[in-house]
Amino acid sequence: MVGRLTTFTATAAAALMAAEPVMAESESFGLEEIVVTARKIEERLQNTPVSVTVISSKALSDFSMTSIGEIEAVTPNLQFTSGFSGSAAGANFFIRGIGQLDFLSTSDPGVATFVDGVYLARTVGSAIDTADIERIEVLRGPQGTLFGKNTIGGAVNITTAKPNDELKGFVEATAGNYGRYDGRFTANVPVSDGFFVKLTGVTRNNDGFMKRIVDGVKLGDDKTVAGSLQARWVPSEDLDIILATDVTRRRAHIVPHTATAVAPGALTAAWEALTGVDPLSFQPAEDPQKVSATGIRPTDDLDVFGVSLTVNYNLGDISLKSISAYREMEAVTGTDFDGTPIQWNDQLVNQDQKQYSQEIQLSQQTERFKWVLGGYYLREDIKERIKNNFILFYIAPPFAEIGEGPISSTDLKSDNFALFGQGTYSLTDKFSVTAGLRWTYEKKDVAVSGPFSLATGGLPLNVAGEESWDNLSPRLGVEYQASEDLLIYAHVTRGFKSGSFNGRPDRNNDFNPYDPEKVWAYAIGFKSEFAGNRVRVNGEAFWTQYSGIQLVTALIDSNGQPFFPVANAGDLDIRGFELELTARPTEELSVFANIGVTDEKWTEILPIALVTEDTRLPLLSHFTAVVGGDYTVSLSNFGSLSFGGHYSYRSEFFVDTGNSEFLNQEGFGTLDARIILSPESETWQFKIWGKNLTDKTYITWAQDLIPLGLTHATSFFGRPREYGVTFSVRL
């Protein structure tokens, strides 16, 4: 597959280059110029020495993407899962093999998500809606110098559309299979000279696609209402103030999952003796993507509120930017890890999180020198309650009665301070150097209380700890502007993710801190345009030295009880590259293609279960690719009809640290397509769309409990074939 797609990309580029003399006769069309803020200042994508994929608002709309997780399909070396919290609103991103599966309050993401410069500290609740997004920038490789906290794998940088001086609006309605009905609107109103307001609202509704046999409920459903309000005041050319607030209310059922494998376990007889029920009698469904045997029946409820104040002030040649933000999130959800109607291993989760952040930036761009300096502070408070309905709590008194699992509680307070700076100096018209440094200090104060447990000899668990870490994250790079349309660059970067505590202790001595993750990343890349600005090819090769990797593991304690700590598993080398092609060979045709290749090799393994030299990183596909395009037909005296689609492929991956044979997802591809009709005025648009048109069944996460003495492996599934129509009107 790699060879075929590489050949396709090279052939397409060669054909387009060969056509350059002909296309140069007309200057009426070409690729749109893209501006990014990947280095905290506005720059052309082609002048930015960072591996970035940009998904515009038009692409999000054309591709019918309603959640940021869907950008996985068009971004090389990016993987996404909602994780195992049980909430479809979780956003666990992995870039070049680096990320974090765990949703627990004591675990941090390895790829950070930012909205208008505001960091989203929790993975749960971070799968935000795309209704009001101007663009999404996926920054690959560690971004610790400028973006800081938990960007060791990269960052997903989201920019929303801002109010302006145009009176305009947008209304859209969507209907599709599985009872889907969505609506959204935007209204931009210039209230007075220099004062603008923009209101956005969205509702998402569908009935779900996986039927739970115990009660007939459809899992994978969604009932979401969300909105945002932005007020912008521009009293002078030098001052721009934006006050923004957003709110989300989601009500649904848990993520679609069910048992997919069964085998005898060491605890099977104990459970049958206790309850009279044989766990082996619960076999996987014949069609696991459509039928769920789970017994857990909580909701997947999410409430999010955020407010931010962004001030841009021009101090002559220097710009000052302040971003003040407060966010809160409450999520109630759950997961049935055995995937059967019995309470063999069920989990209910309640997270209540609040965060406050403040960032100050000073920046300047001159003919030779552009730089940014800043300071950052984040305070996060989390209260987490987890109810575990688990066999080992029921074996003997005085433990909880059957059906009433014990509750563990975690309270976490985290403080993050940082000072950072980066500058690029042009030594000549073609050659420049970049240097940057970030100092980070982080402190975590964690307390965990637990129920009666076999591991504690029937006594309650009550532990607490405080740890702090600091780090210097430098960046050094060189850039060579070989021509107006070709940039060649190389850089070395340090990345850092702070340590934490094992958030799943079964006894006091299980509550131990683990060390930070760190990387040294080396990269060489290029940005190029040719054929009269009709072809754009960007690429980067990388080598990452990844140390102290934090993985969720599974161990057996001295009482024969399984527990699931996070621990530093060892060190790896990760190598690979990305290559992205965008082209517009004719006025009617636009095409794009990209590939991502990543491979890992363990260089040191610490004495921990489940990791060997052959262990694959969770969710890592060694190869990703997408090919797509649009062809537009002009309709005489009316408008246009556009035909588009893309095929996305990712190679085999495992979803767990242990690389269970039951949790292996073979390589697969999905096909999306669309037909869009719009008049010449573009005041309205009618779209027919389809996703996963080949109805491919694939897993997004899974867990195998069989090696721990239990009986079942459970898988979480991606969405099946979906189709529908969308009608929108611009006012």
C-alpha cells in the first residue's frame, strides 16, 4: 500500500509540473493562501517551519465533520479515540505514536487541544463541535517551547470565527439515517462603530446504531445543544478586545461497546459459586457493531461552560496579547468492561473539573527579526468519583453487597507556571535561525480515598501525596528560503509532560508517583509551491527519542487481585515522515493526498508487565493515507454542482499496552462522498453526503481482561455507514 500511494503522489506531482507551462497562461485560479498561528504569530503556512495540517471551515463543512475527532481521516500520522471513560465526548489524540489513552484525573493528554489559545485540560469534554470553527491546525511533534503543558506529541490548535463589521448570518439543517437531525445557526451583528456581536447555536440529534439487548436502548445516540456568544470591541486601531463564552449540554447513552471474545478465567468458578451465574454463558453477539450485550445503564451526560477575555494591544512596534479564561466541566458516564449483562466488571464515572488560565504574550515582527515572549499560569481543580461494580469486591463480607459496588474518590489540584520565548532572525535574505526556550514548573496535590477492599484487608483506603516537577524545553532550528516557493528547514526540540500519581491504588503502597515523559525530537522538512501556485507539496522526516513513556498497565497484586496503574514503561525511538500534496490542476478540479509513516523501536524496557521488545504503542498505525478531491461543474445561468470525496486508510494497530490478539484491528479504509449544489450567488447550498459508505466495521478502543483471570474481551466500535442531506442558507 505504501508503495502504491507513494507512486500515485509522485505521478500526480510530476503530471502537474509537466502541465505548468500550459496552466501559466491563466492566472484566474490557484490554491488559496493559508495563514496559521503555529508559532503564536500569524504567518503564511508555506513560511512556517513546522509540520502542520490545516483543515479550514469550508473543508469541515464540505466533509460534514461535526466533531474535531473526525479530522483523523484527513491528517497524516494522527489517531483519535474517545477513550474508555464511556463518553463519546472524550478526545484522545495521538500524533506520531505519542498520546495518552487514560481519562483519569491523574493522567494528562500527550497531545493538547487549544481553543483560541485556551488549553483544554481534560480529554473528557474536549471533542468539541465544529459549528463555529474557522480552522483547525494540527501541529506535529513536540510544541513545548511555545504551547507548553502536555504538547509532547503535538497540539490541535483550534481558531473560531470572530465577530466583524458585516451584518450576516447562516442557518443549516441536516437530516440523515439513524434518526439524525442537526441544526445550527450563526448571526454576526455590527451593533455600532467598532462593536460587534456574534451568536452561534447548534443542536445534534441521532438515535444511535447499536441496540442493547437488555433494554432495547440504542447506544451511540446523541442529544446535544451548544452555543457561543462573542462580543468584540475595537475602540481604536491599536486595541481589540473579545469577550467570549460557550456552553454545551449533552445527553446520551454510553459509547457503543460489547463483549467480542470469551475464554475461561481463574475467577469464573468463584463468580458462579457466589451468584449462581456462569459468566461463560454470555457469548459475544454475532453482529457486535449493531448489538450490545452490556448491562451497565448510565447516561453519557456532559455539561461544559467556558468564558474567556482576549485583549490585543498594539504598543507601537510591539504587540501585547492577554488571554484570560475560566472553564468548568461535569461529566457522568460509565463503561461495562466485561461487555455482558452481569456486574462482572462495570464502572461508573463522575468528573467535576474547573480550570483557570492566564497567558501574556509580547511579540514583534520586523524585516529581520520576529519574536514572542510570554508567561503562563494554569490552575486546575478536579473532583472525580468512580463506582466499581467488580467481582473481587463481592467475594466475602464485609464488602459491598452484590449490585452495589464501592466508590473511590480522587481530589486533584494542579498548578502550572511557565515563562517562554522564541525568536527567528534572518541572517541573510535566504538564511535564518530560530531559538526558543520554555521553563515550566508544575505541582500536583492528589488525595484518593477508597472502599473496603481485599487488598487492604477490609480497611478503607485513604492516601494523599504532593509532587512537583520543573523542566527546560528548548527549540533550535535553521531555515533556508531557497526560492520564493521553496522553504527547507531543520530543527531540534525538547518536549515534556509532567509526572503524576497512580490514580487507581488498591492499597497504600500502590499510590506512588511516576516520572515525567520527555522527548528529544529531530526533524528536517520542506514547504514548496509550484506550477503557478497550483501545486503545494509539504513534507517532514522526524526522529524522536521518547523516554519515560507513561502507559496504563495491568498487574496482579499479592492477593491475586488485578489493578491498573500508570507507570513509566521505558524508552523508544520513533521514526517516520509525512508528505502532503494539494493541487488544483484545472479550475474545476481540486485534489489532495497525504501519507504518514511511523515506526517505533524500544531502546530500554523497565521491569513492568506487558511490555516486550515487540510491544506496539497503543493506537499507532505504522501507515496512514488519504486521497480525495472535488470536481465542480458549472451550470449555465444557475450556479454549480460539485462532486467530492476522499478515501482514508490506516494500517493495523493495537489498542492496548499488552497488544492482545483479541484487540488487534487490521488495516482498513473508509470512503466518504458528497454532492453539493449551490447557485452563483452562493446564498444557499444543498448537499447529499455519505460517510463510511462501504460500511466498514472497526474498533476504536478495547480491553482484554482474560489474561487477568476474567472471561471477556470488550471492544468499542466506530460508526457504521451514515448518509443524509444538508440544506444551508447564508443571510
